[in-house]
Amino acid sequence: MRLIWYTAMSMDGRIAGAGDDMSFLETIDSVGEPDDAWPEFIASIDAVVIGGSTLRWLVDGGHGWPHGDLPTWLVSRDAQLRARVGDVERPIHQREGDLGAVLDEIAADGHERVWLCGGGDIAGQALALDRVDEVIVTIAPTALGAGPSLFDAFCLEQRRFELDEVRRYGSQSARLVWHRAR
Ligand SMILES: NC(=O)c1ccc[n+]([C@@H]2O[C@H](COP(=O)([O-])OP(=O)(O)OC[C@H]3O[C@@H](n4cnc5c(N)ncnc54)[C@H](OP(=O)(O)O)[C@@H]3O)[C@@H](O)[C@H]2O)c1
């Protein structure tokens, strides 16, 4: 199973600003970008793992769970959150505790390409466990100064990745792809 952290971050490595402000995403323009990169990525994914704060942000913003067609593992202790999503096509499995056990369950269920949908908290746990296989990140031309980081943990072991791709994205941003060097 490959765990892929596909996201966007600020120049200073944050995936959201203070108070879950996501307005920095508007500073990423897609001028000249083929619009098939995201559809191709999501079509290649067969399961998703998401943290409670990321799903709460989506639900609170009225987006619901936009990937309800994919089997989803929600990592959260929030007893109300799953119900607040409403009806979805595929099950949302809510789990808590050791993220490694959650990832093992997803692998045992036969999924091969799993999107780590966020946020930085569960990405940090996955990195601590050395379970992050790939990072695909668009870097916005904006510094935020506050907010959760790409791997949001107090203290993590150093992990080295190998660069597969670096390119300009739109007129002001960059897209980088790394895989874990093991
Ligand atoms: N830039 C982007 O494209 C992007 C992508 C994803 C997310 N985001 C943003 O990032 C922010 C959320 O990221 P985040 O790092 O703060 O949080 P997160 O990883 O989405 O969720 C963290 C929360 O999940 C629950 N949780 C985490 N690990 C757990 C475990 N092992 N067992 C049980 N519960 C666990 C805890 O809260 P509860 O138990 O209360 O749920 C925890 O506070 C949001 O603003 C979101 O919009 C941005």
C-alpha cells in the first residue's frame, strides 16, 4: 500500500492559516495548467484517510465529504462528526488511537493507493511511523506565519525523500513531488 500526502501549503510550510483560514489557496492560480492533474490523481486512489479537523472544516464549510464515493477512514474521537457528514456512497470508518493500526487495516482491506487527505496532525503521525510514501505538494506564493504545518508534530525524526518532479504551477506557485527514500 502506498500512502500519498497530496496537498497545498504556504511558503512557510503551513497547510492552513490561523483559525483554519484556507484563503491562501486563492493565491495559487492555475493559469496554463492542464486541468486533468487532479482528476487523474483522484481516479488513481482507492481509499482515503482523513483527520477530524480536516473533515470538520469541510462539514462546517458546507462541503460535506466530497469523496464519499471512496472508502474513507476518519481518525477522530469526535462522536458527532461522522453523523454530521450525512449519507455517503461508501462507508466512513471512524477510528481512534494508533494510526499505524488504521493504516494496517486499510492495507488489509486490499487498498493500494491511499490518499492522506490531511491534515498536518495525522500526516505528522504517519511520518513518525515512517508510513508516508509520497508527497505531492503545491506551494503557494504566500507566507502564513501561523497554522498547522505539513507534518504537524512537536518533534519528528529526520526523514529523507527523493525528488521526482519540480515545476512551475500556474504563474506564481510550484509543484513538487517526492517519494520516501528507504
Ligand atoms: N492545504 C490543504 O490542502 C489542506 C489539506 C488538508 C487539511 N487542511 C486544513 O488543515 C486543517 C486541519 O489540519 P490539522 O493538522 O489541524 O488536523 P487533522 O490532522 O485534520 O485532524 C487532527 C484531529 O484529528 C483527531 N485525531 C488525530 N489523530 C488522532 C488519533 N490518532 N486518534 C483519534 N483522533 C485523532 C483529533 O481531533 P478530534 O478527535 O477532535 O477529531 C485531532 O485534533 C484544517 O484547517 C484543514 O482545512 C488543508
